[in-house]
Amino acid sequence: MPCVALRCVALRLWGYEESEVQSWIDELHALHSAARWWISRERTAHGADLVVHLVKPSRMRGGAFCWNCAGANYALAQSPARAIEMVVFEGLEDQLPSVRVGHWAAAGALSPQAALARLGHLVAAASTFRSGRRAVVRRNLLCMITRQLDAA
């Protein structure tokens, strides 16, 4: 999907129904009118300034393994070096997998849609603009964003 807005955020879903997340996108557009949000089914999410892997925990109560976390972790490990990607995990920081690749943020007590809205504000603050008016998320600031989102 080509982006016409200044910032383009692609969502990759792990454990979420596409229709559920699609219903949040209009709200995200209203909150962040300069950003274009969409669900990407493609691994590379062409045209995205930022790819957010949205992860719903899939472990059984008391279990240690989370299939959705493993899938997102593998996707980040396979990410091209130039791509800027991160994970938003629906849950608390102490529920994150101990072995993780890349940037992971815990939603904490926030709902997933509230976590994405908060992330949108933080990413906008961390973005710079290059010639041609394409937004770029500064990687060093993305590291600071990837903490527990409900503490921001």
C-alpha cells in the first residue's frame, strides 16, 4: 500500500483477528492525522516507515512458551537491516519472553488499541524528516520508546 501521509505505520498481527484490529484503525487515523496506519499481510510491508508487530500472548496459563511471541521474534530476526520494526506485546513487562530479538514494548495495563495510540504519539516525537518529506524514526529514540507503554 503506498503511503501519502508523512508517517506510515504497518501493523503485523500475531494472534489478533484482522477485523478486530481494522476497527481500531479509523480511531488511530483520527488521533494521528499525519500518520497512515494499515495492516500488512506482507513480510516486508513496503512503504512503511515503521512496522509494528502486535502480539497477543498465546501461552497457556502458567506455561512458558508463546507461539505468537516466537513468530514475532523470528520475524524480527529475519528483518532487513534497513527496516525499523518493533513489537507491542499485550501484557506486562514480566510476561515478555526472556529471549527476544529487537525492540519489544509491553502494553502493560493499556488495551492494545490504547497502547497503539500511545505508541503513535511517542513515534511522532521520535521522528525526523528527510528531504522529500518522508518521515524517519530515529533508532536511538525507538530504544527509549520500547519500555512499558503504560508507564509513558
